[in-house]
Amino acid sequence: MITADDIKAYIDTAGSDFSQIDFNSAIELAYRRYKEVTGSETVDESDPTVKKALILFAITELAGQVNLYWRGRDNVEIIRTKDVAAEIERILKLKPKPAVRFVPL
């Protein structure tokens, strides 16, 4: 199972600004989203790829509450939620679902 400390270590920013309730909620949503996108009822928590995907899902849930667009003054790191979602799809080898589906008439 991923923990609040896993998420804090991964984003390395603003982790102390969140309550345990915030982390627990993000973790719960991360597991739900993982199951939803993979169509799986179970989660192989021993797989490092799955663990990273869960962490990224949790970060995406917390993104609205933390500035993930700017970290540090000398070393700027940019993370956009859309890019995080694309990374989750890549590491889980999922095909992204199109936002709009065109059907011939």
C-alpha cells in the first residue's frame, strides 16, 4: 500500500501542508482510479510500476491544493496534471481514451 510518506517523498514539496485526512482521501481515490482505468478488481501493490501509478494518481488528486507548477528558484520543475495522467497511462501501458469520439454519419 502506498503511504503519505511515499507521496511526500515523490513530490518533495508542500507535503507538510497536508493533513493525514487529505492524504488518506487522495490514496483512496488513487486506488479507485487505478481500478477504474485498468478494469481490475485487485491491485498488485508489490509491482513498482503499479506503486508509481498509484502515487501519481494520488498526486493528481492533491494537485489542486499544491503548486505543482513551480518548485524551487534555481531548479524549476514543471509538472502539469495532463502530463501526470499521460505518465500513468504510459507506465501502465494503457491506451488513452479520446476526449471526443467522432462517428461517421
